[in-house]
Amino acid sequence: MGMTKDFELPKDLTPFREILQQTLVPTSHITLSNTPTTLYNSKFGGDPYLPKNRHLPKDSQGREMRLLAQINFSELSLPQFPKKGLLQFFIPHTVNFNDEESHEDIWQHHFKIRYYSELRPYDELASVVHTTNENKHFPLQEEKRLHFKQTDEIVSIMDYRFHTISDTPLSLLFNDDGINLYDIYMKHFLGQGHKIGGYPYFTKQDPRERYAFLRKYDVLLLQVESDDENGIMWGDCGVANFFINSINLANGDFSDILYHWDHY
């Protein structure tokens, strides 16, 4: 954090520009398309890159997991993140949204992460066949190709670090028209969107606010939000986030990840 770049800010929030500038971090916003993919492309859903000597990861019940997302780092360029290699996010076929409104996991019982620093040629890859039937308990209903656009963003109102930007809570401050500064901030910097890096969005609360031991996961590795237009739905219009420690990320170590989802 602490970049010296200019950024847009509503005039009512200009008194906080200097401290907000210290929260600037790069992010890569993700847009989706129906462009056909290969086993090497960045995508949501679809068939994963899988060497012939590897098997799909299994959940705690011994059932094969399904690809949520695959990121080919050669397709984007973000500081701290690898310049090459392929990162995969797997979750179970069935996510029990009806059982709870939020969920955290750091033990990889309900998700699995795989990172391939070097990619093998196509003839050394396995063929994975998924059923095409819709599964209302899986957040994705169809494969989507990912496209990246890098920018910078300030701390989102949902991130637990937001509370450090002012000694007086923004909820107690108002502009000349009597509008609450907290509401103004929320309108512009909620943190929504599919993205890598930047700051998160939650429908409930940042789990790192409740549990201090989770604050070591200080980088947003991936965010996938509900997106009805593209057939993505986390329970009742929720969002999923994956977080990593910045030192581990710099070392290319993806063994320790915080996975969180919540919904209304």
C-alpha cells in the first residue's frame, strides 16, 4: 500500500484523500465472455488443466471437486503476483448455502487450491468430462472466459481496515446537504466485482474483523460475486473471496489460503 497515484474521489471525501492514498493497491478487474477456452486459459468453470499423472482434488467426503476458477498468470500483470504459472480453485459440486449464511475455511476441507509453476504440453494433459446438467447447488452454471483490466483502488468500506481512515466514524459525519459520509463512501467504494487483488466486498462482515488471527491473509487473491447475467449465484445473491498472505504470495506459496463466502 501507499502508492503515489492520483485517483477519483467524491468532493465530500477530499479531506481524507491523503490517508486514502496510502491504501491504494493494484487490482485486476475481471470481465467475462463466452469466448471458447483452452485448458490453459483463465476461466470460471469448465474443464481444468490437469496433467495425466494428477487426479482431480476430492472433498472431505471423498468426492471429486469441480473447477470454480483457473487463472493463468501470463494473461495478467499485477505486482506481487507471479508472472507465469496457473492457479486453480476447486470447490465441491454441492455447496450447502441453506445451512449457513457465511462460511470460512483455511484447512482446504471445502475447497482446494492447486498451482502449477510450469505448464506441460497438451499431449501430456488428461481429459476431464463434466456433466452438463445444471446444478443449483453449484454457483456456476456455465463456463466463462476471463479478461483482465488493471487499475488501482482504495480500501473498500467492507474491508476491516476501512475503520482506520478517520478518528471519527464516517457514520457520524455529514456533508453540507446533511448526507452521511458513510453512505457516500459506500456508494462509491463498496468493493464489488469479480477481481484479483484490491479490496473485498462482503454481504455480511469481513471475517478478519471478528477473528484477528485471520488478518495475516492480507491480499485478495480472487473474488467471485453473484452475477445473474453470467449465471453465477452464491446462495441468495452472495459473494466468495479467497485471501493469501502477502509474503506467501511473493514466494509463490499457495498452500495457506482463506476461503470465505456469504450471502443474504
